[in-house]
Amino acid sequence: IFADMRIGAIGLPCRCPCQGSSMRPVLLAFLVLLAATHAQAGSIKVLATGSVTPAAKALAAQFTRETGTQIVFAGGRPDKIAADLKAGGAGDVVLMPSASIAALPRLDSASVTKLARIAIGLAVPPGAALPDISSVEKFRAALQAAPRGVSYSDPALGSSAGPVIDRMLKGPAFAGVKLKPVKDVAIAGLASGEADIALQMITELAAAKTVQLAGPVPDGLGAAVEFSGAVLNGAPPEAMAFLSYIARPEAAAAWKAAGTIPAH
């Protein structure tokens, strides 16, 4: 279809060595097709908290292969995402704890979709004996026996897990546990020697190379965080397509591989 096209016909000067040759129509055809492909694929920006990012990135890679749409990730703690959006920061999709998502500005409330639950896990320093946390009673005993205490992210930092852990450990069942909230991720308390045990999102602990993961907090203590996704007002159609893609039942395997419990 490009056989009769000439660069001069659309007002583009050509000073390349192929001027006057039959290469010009071929070159123009290639450039037009390349530009059209790029414009069609587009890109979207996803604002995600750290604990949900590994599964989301794995699914984003699949989505890009299938659709050509590029996914750019940014984000941080829930409070940082909220502050950035209030300040006018750019974004198309948000992935964060369900308890925090409703208060976000510029949110398309009809798009909110549950994605997964992430358990809180327990970790100890390298070389330390792994505690038996196979039951609620054994988990409680392990925390009470930690001589230097249990570190977790200070809830005042606005992390996903900090408030959940703080609420659990301040319950009467955990009386006697030495609490060590830190102004960082929980495993920083192990590295500094402030604590013997760290409680943090299990997806983050599994990715850390400097600790030993003992396992998730036993069921029955409410030590898990539900995550949802939503589209921001003004986002392109690809944003909703991506959110639907990562929430579909076929995405469950990727969520499970990242250590999360899919909602669908």
C-alpha cells in the first residue's frame, strides 16, 4: 500500500544516502508502522505498595506481552501514595490495602476491585533457630520468649502491616512480649540487634536475603492485610483493562506464586 508514497509528497526532506532511490518508500513504510504500533500500545502508571508489587509486576509482564501496553510502576507506603496524589502526582492505577484505598483523591470508586490477602510473616536473623509457630499457642510462646523482643514497622509510619501488628501485639493474649516498633521495615530491628524476631509482610520477608523466614502468623489472629486495586479518574482505557486482567481467576497462579492469597 506504500508503493506510490514518496517522502517529498508529505513534505519531509530526505538527505539520506538513499535519496532518489527505491529505498525511500520502504523506509517511510517502516517508520509509519513503527509509530502506529507505539501509539497503539501506550503505557500506564501503576502506584503500588511494596508488598503487592512482586505479583503485580509478574502479571504486568504477561499483560505487556499480550497487549503491547507498557506498565510503569511507582509508589511506596500507602500514606506516600495518598500524599503524592493529593499533590497532583500522576497515576492511572493504584494497588494498596483495601482499608486505605477509599480515602484516595481522584478515585473512580466504581472500579475498586479486591485482589488478594497477604499474611504477616515471622523472620529471625541468619543462623538463629527457627521457632515453631505452627499454632497460635506456639506462636505466642515464641514471641514471649524473645529476650530482646519483637520488631515491627511503627504504625505511625503509615506502612501496610504496622497498624495490624501493633493492634495484635497490644492485645491481652500477648502480654509480656517486648515490643520494638522501628522507624523502618521490621527486619531493620534484626539487623541492628534491637530484636530477635521481626513481623512483616510475608512477601517482603520472602524476598529478603538477610533473614530466615519461619512462616506466616497462624490463622485466627487476623494477621493479614487485604489489598485492592482501583483506577484513577481520567485514566486511559488500558488502566481498567490491566486491573481486570490482574483480578481475573486466571491470575490466581501468579498471586499464589508471590506468596499471596488471591481474592478470585
